[in-house]
Amino acid sequence: DSGVTQTPKHLITATGQRVTLRCSPRSGDLSVYWYQQSLDQGLQFLIQYYNGEERAKGNILERFSAQQFPDLHSELNLSSLELGDSALYFCASSVVHPGGELFFGEGSRLTVL
Amino acid sequence: GIQVEQSPPDLILQEGANSTLRCNFSDSVNNLQWFHQNPWGQLINLFYIPSGTKQNGRLSATTVATERYSLLYISSSQTTDSGVYFCAVEDTGFQKLVFGTGTRLLVSP
């Protein structure tokens, strides 16, 4: 158990819908990261927050947004879902950034039908 | 951005065999980690090793930062070692952890 909690673990929805994925970092970790793992793309960095502020952005689509709340949990919002958004979405956290060791949650598996 | 290459892409071993997985990266790094993704999709931390050598049971890792590579050694492999092994590096410029494409390991009994 990494100490990073992600909900839901599985989610099935239809094209055009909107979903929210939630992440609670390890106790004491200030940085939260979101990654997408799809079959043909490997693990892709989406976005990173440190103590509530956005610090780095990857290839995150405009239909996707995220935030980190004062209690340090984070949410990733995915809207106007397409079939290609089906993937495993991971959250990770670390104490420090840059250079900190990342610990990953178990992921949220999203299936868009 | 930084490039991360892992080799071999696929590896099949008999139980009890040893193996070496390699990770090459193209630039200076703040952080290098090895992960094991098990068949259920979980990403398990193996090593945080921006430089030097570490050992944990049957696994060990060495990173030579000046030559931009890292090695993961698996000794006396077991079927539970099967899965995908990822190397991930954090480049000093963009400060994000970039994953390699992984080495898929299958250990047969």
C-alpha cells in the first residue's frame, strides 16, 4: 500500500459525459501528479500541483482540468469524453519537488463506451 | 525533452534465472526511479536511485549518472516477478517524471 488513495477504481461511462477522479496523497506529501496510461501511449504525464499551485503541465487536453484543494487532495475532471480517453489514470504524490520520490496510487480505470 | 530508452523490450526467463534490465537517458536528471507494474496494473516502487547502487532482497540497481544509464538486476527470478518494469527520470529542466516504454518480463515455472 503506497498510501496514495484514488477513487473510483473503475468507471464506465458513455461518450460525451463528464467524470471526476479523486486522489488523496500520502500524509505529509505536498506534490500531486496525474498520469494517463493507455495501451498505445505508455505512461504520459498530465499535470502536477505543489501545495495547491500548478507547477508543471504535460500533454493534457483542454477537455481535462485538475486542481489541488487546501486539504491537498486533488481532482482530475475529464469532460466531453471520447472513446480514446479510455485509460488507466494514476495519481502520485511526493514530499518535495523537484527530485522527490513519487508514490503511485492504484489507479482509476476509465472505460468510455 | 529528455528521452528514456529501456532494453530489452521483452524478456522471457525460466524461474531461477538472473537478468539485467537497462535504462538509458539523454540528459541530466534530478531523480531516477524503477517501478514494477504487476499484472493487476499496480505501479510498485522498487528503487529511488538518482545515483549509486542499492539492493533490496533479490533486486539491486545501479545508476551511473555521468554516463546516463541505470541497470536493474533481478536474481533468482520468480513467477511473481512477471510484469512490466519501468524506469522513470525527472529531467532538471521540465521537472516532470518521464517514463520509459518499459521491459515486459515473463517468468515461467
